[in-house]
Amino acid sequence: MKLEIARGFFLVAALGLASLAAVAWHEPGPLMLGSASGPEYCPLPRNVGMAMQQLAPDRDLLLFMFSLSQSLAGQK
């Protein structure tokens, strides 16, 4: 195959691939989301009453934090 024919074939293939990529390119445009009111739109979870309950602290948490803060470098 001559060099000119190979170059022409490569050029046609590259242009075909570039045009196929340009056709397949899709960027979504800006669109407005519907303004729903009522039960469809809820910024807080529906079980917000259960989420606001205070949990009882663990009694061993202070002991655990104290043990984490201790270092073995001072002991020889």
C-alpha cells in the first residue's frame, strides 16, 4: 500500500471517529426542578421525632478516653 493511500485512509478514519464522538457528545442543559409541596418535598426525615431523642452516655466512655490518652513512652 502506498504511503499516500495509507495517509488518506488514516485521515478519513480520524475524521469519522471525531464526527462520531461529536454526535455522541451530550451535555445536559440547565433545567428547573419541579417545586413540589406537601409530602413529596420533605427537607427533614419523617421520623425526626425519633432522631431528636437523647441517648444515654456510656459509663465506660470516660475510662476509655483516659486509657487512650495514656502513653507507654514514660514507663521504663
